[in-house]
Amino acid sequence: MSIFTHDGHMKCGYVYIMSNGVSGTLYIGVTADIAARVFQHKNGTGSDFCRRHGLTRLVYVECHDRIDEAIVREKAMKAWKRAWKLNLIEKANPDWHDLYNEINA
């Protein structure tokens, strides 16, 4: 993945969490195109893990100015304890709503 756009500017990046329900299985990912990536997960083409576990609900998303910053954040979050991840989601999205429609609004 290039961290630059076709005109040489740095790409923005998104860190996101997919789930299959409240306090369910979690998947943390990073992308430069959040709408397209979540669409892939919802349609079973995003990742084997999401497809196997039925992770179709976008429950958390962060936007970073640069894709490399998002990658660093993703790696840090993947190392977190599960309780920390749940706390992050519940503070931002207490009802675990699927945020997909909000990012496409």
C-alpha cells in the first residue's frame, strides 16, 4: 500500500473495528478508503477472519491525517487488552450501532 496519492500528497488513514454484535468478536483494521473497505467486509471479500466470524458491523472508526499514523495506531490497538478495546468502542458507540451508513452519508 502506498502512503501517497497519485499527486504525491500523503493519504489520510482510518483505523476501524468490525464486530458481529455487542461485545462480540473484534477485528481491527486500517485503510485509506473506509467506505470501500467496510463494504468489502460486509460482502465477505474484506478478510478471511471477518468472513469466518460474520463480522459485518462497523462499531468504531478513527480518522488520521496520514495513513502511516493510522498504521501505527492500528498496531498499538491490536496489542491492547480486550477490555481496553471494548471500553474504546463503548465510549464512542455505547449501543454498538453499525456506523456504515454514517460514513456513507
